[in-house]
Amino acid sequence: MHRILIVDDSATMRSLLTSSLEDLSSPTKIVEAESGFEALRFLPREDFDLVITDINMPDINGLELVSFIKNNEKYASIPLVIVSTEGSGRDRDKGLGLGADAYLVKPFDPDDLRQVVSDLLAGRPAQE
Amino acid sequence: MAARRSNKKGAKASVAKGGVVEAEAPEGTRSTDDKAKSKDHREFVSEAEEILERMFEDLSELHEQRHGSDEVDPDLVNRIFRSGHSLKGLAGMFGLDVISELSHHLEDILDGLRLGKIALESPAVSLLDDGVSRLATMMARLEGGESTGGDEAEMARNFIAQIEGAIAAPVVEGVDELAGLDLDASLLRALTEYEEHRLKENLRGGRSNASAARIVMDSMTALAGQAEGLRESVGRFCC
């Protein structure tokens, strides 16, 4: 089983992201966090195989979350996907520059998300 | 209106309390797809209503502040911006292009306002109430099972043209006050454009201590999360 952490302050968006990943070929456990701060609390609780995060959130923004994960030895190897409404090159460059592995713009195509997630999970062994 | 999501068959998922979802591997057909779409749609309508309600309240507060002094609370403007931003993204996911497009243009006004590119007295700011009312009307029709008609789309396009006319103004680039700031580069890289702007504004206003305090607070928030995580890890592995 692979474990994925989804971080978005919109309940509807979290639900859409989750349902987009229902058809992954391997069993998946998805944990939803409604803020960057909540994501920081959830990170140590499970060995996540992937994090999907929004950028514009009320407390800790998605870029800060990416920076935290990629600069923390314990979590740095976790693949990171940013899914943001912000399509400007500035945020994309910042996100990828901080170490995110992929950047998708909302509205996203679920097929694109599944493909990106499958590719990133392919290199990680499934956990018990 | 259905969400833009896959029609592939197979997997099933259950949502447990605490935001944990367990999805099993595909094993045949999935009969819950339409129900899931319907649930997503209901969630969207409910969340959009909450967003619009909050926008009305926050805009009312913005106008009060606007008439009471020359400055408004940057956090208030940022909150309204985030509301418009969220609605744009959600509407886009459900293929509601008119609502998404209008939200996008209201977001442009608010983004300009929060980044100091649009003045509080700009006619664009006066269009915000009308814009949010139009969005609320469209959402109410949607909730009643009606789709956005051609006339409504045409009116929205005309209104969007009004917004574009009102916000068209040259942008003056200032000096980069952050260039000489003695801060961790990785911290600066993780700031959004708005946070960078707020920091520059504070520096311009000679409130460098306040800026530093804000950055330190953000860092402490992250560290607090890290510390809590460490405590949990210790509890998990050692006790």
C-alpha cells in the first residue's frame, strides 16, 4: 500500500483530488490535511510516499510546506506534487525550484494527476 | 454539472473520520461513480455558498475600513483575495467557466489591491460588490438546477470588460528592498508574491522589526509543527 498526503484548504478540492486517485493500480491510503499546519502535524504519523499540496492556504502556504519537507532529512525523499490555481510561471518556478517534483494547474485533468502520481510512486516499494 | 473526473471503472474508496481515505485496487465495475459526482457537486455548492457569504461580510468590513481611514487591514484584503481564488479554482474543476472567469477577474482586482498595484480609491474596487452579487445569483440558479444561460454569460463578459478597463494602469516597479536583507535564502524563496510584497511594504515603512517579527513567527509556526511531529514520533517509537 502507498500512502499519500493531500493538503488543500478546500474540502471540495480535497474530495476531487482523492477521487481522482481512486483508479490507481496499487492500493492507496489517502490522508487529507486542510492546512499546511495540519500537514506538518500529520507528516510524522505515517511514512508517506507522496505529498500533494495547494499553494494558497491560510497559515503555512504550499511553498513553505515544500521548503520544509525538502529541507528536512527525514522527509526530503518524499515526492511532492503542487496542484495550484496559480498558473503563473513565478509560482511554478518557485515550487519546482524548492524541490517539488511536479506542478499541475487547477482545473487539473484527473488523468494527468494519476499519471504523475503513478510515475512518482513507481520508484517506491509498497508498504505493509 | 459533473466534475471533470475520470470515467474509468474499478476502484472503490471509503472515507473515514479524520480525513483518512482508503482506496482499494480496481476489481471490476464501480457503481458509486455517479453518487460520488453528485456528492462532489453538493459539496461544491455548499462550499461556494460559504465562500460567497464570507466575501460579502469581508467586503462590508473592507468598505467600513475604507471610509474610516486611508489604510485597510492587509489580512482582510488577502482573505477576500483567497476567497475569490478558491472559488475560481473550484468552479473551474466543475466546468463552470463563466463563474470561474468572473471570479478570476475579481481576484485580479483583489490581487492588485493586496500587492499595492491598485489603489483603494480605484473604480475597480467599487466593482467588487457587484461582482460578488453576480456570482451569488449564478450560484443560486445553479443550485436551483438551472444552467448559466447565454444572456448571463454575455452580461458577465460585459462586466469583465468593465473590470479590465478599471484596472488598466501602469505598474511601477520599485527597488528590491529584499536584496540586501540578511535572511536565510531558502526562507525568502518560500514566500509567495503577496508575502514578499508585505515584507517590502514593511521595509519601506521602516518597520523592519515588524517584518522580521512576521518572518520569525512564520518560521516558529513551522518549527512548532516540526517539534510537535518530533514529540509524536518519540511517543510512537519509544513509548
